[in-house]
Amino acid sequence: MADARIKAILDTSIYIPFINDGIVHPILEIDIGKPVIYLSAIVAAELYAGAFDNQTIKLLDKFCIRLFMSHKG
């Protein structure tokens, strides 16, 4: 039987330092394999609310689309 993958829903406060400065939260550095990361609609809305220029909005569009497409079966 295949190993169960860890599922994670991350808070906005985890994404912002990573997006701005490439800082990875310590919880993601533990050796738990390759987690399946879900983006909640609330977190996506908060990220978009903080995006003040077109370049950031386009980056978020790409990120959200890729994340959504990676979970389609």
C-alpha cells in the first residue's frame, strides 16, 4: 500500500514571508516527505487584498492556477 501523504493548509502568515523574501517556515523544513498543500479561498483572498501592483496580481494568478491544476484529478 502507498504511504499516505501529509495534507497541509497554510495560513497567510506562512505565505507572505516566502513570497516577499523566500523565507520558508520551519514547519515545512521537517522531514515529512512531500506534503500536499491546499490553498484556502480565505488565504487566497487575503493575499490578493495585499497585492497592490499588477506584477504581484499576475504572480498570484499564476500561483493559484498552478496550485488548483495540481489538485485536479
